[in-house]
Amino acid sequence: MKSQTVIFIGPQGSGKGTQVERLTAYLHENAPAQAVVPIETGKGFRDLAKTDTYTAKRVQEIITEGGLVPNFLTKAFVIKYLIKNLTKDSHITMDGFPRNLVQVHFIDDLMKFYKREGLSVVFLNVPEEVVRKRMQGRGRQDDTPELIDERLRLYREQTKPIIAEYETRDDINFIRIDGELPIATVTKKIVEGLGI
């Protein structure tokens, strides 16, 4: 199978993590010889925040305030992870990255450097009131009403321009999906959109 590079975009609570897991399982089943390299910056930074370093303490402060980790740190995390894990034939999934236009251009550079063609963007479109309910129901410590409000504000300000950028580019396979559909239906539409 041709190596897939798939970015998942949508507000927190739109089901990105679930769909990344389901796509990963599909790729393992249908192309078992090819590894799937998951880039999950949110999870990576939450794990980092649990360690006992000065960087971890700063990341913890930012997460607690509902802010976004700076671009330089996100880039460093992604580069270090790819250097260690990526092979020529690997698939890449990205969840929670890119978060702004600076990171979009960083991904363009990565694609060129690794000679990867065919970037796909899966946009899970879910209304704010729905993701708000989903986030309140998942029981994560950082899902307080104030932090949910802040994350949705950052999504509107920083992530929505990414969607507009990717949607208009000819070199992007942009797949818009109603994220309120049943989970299995969303997965089916993703697989169809990727042509795999």
C-alpha cells in the first residue's frame, strides 16, 4: 500500500482520537508490513508534563491554563519522534497537530524532506455545543468549563484558518466528514476518502 500521511482536524471532542485508532487498526490489518507512526502532540505533552524536568513544569503550567504549547517545542517533539520512528514505508497519522498555520508550513517542509507525496486531511465537522457536551462527559481532569471555553476559543482563532488553508489547496486530499455520524460510518468514509 502507498504510504499514507493523514492529518485529523476538528475541535477537541470531535472523535479524532477514536478515528485515528480505527484507521490504525485498518492499516495494520490491510498492510501489516508497514508501521503506523502516530504523532499525538497533546498526549505527548500530557505525558511529558508528568515528568520531573523544568520543561515539563512549564508545559504543565500551559496545559493547566488551557493554552497551546509554543511552536518551537511542538516542532522539537515531532522531529525527535520522526527521527526515531519513521521508515520509508511507514504510514503517519497526526492528531492534534498542526494547531496553527506556522505548523502547517512546518509539515510542508517535513513532507518535502521525507519525499512523501499525497497529504490527506480528515476534517471531523462537529458543532461546538456537541463537542462541549462530549468533553464534559469524558471525565478528564483538564475538562473544566473554563478550560473547555478556552480550548474552543483557540480552536476558532487558530485551527479554523488551517481548515480554510487546506480546503483550498490543490495538493491536499481534503476529506470533510460529519463527525456526528455513527463511529463506524465515519471510519468507512475516511477509508473511502483515502482510497484504501
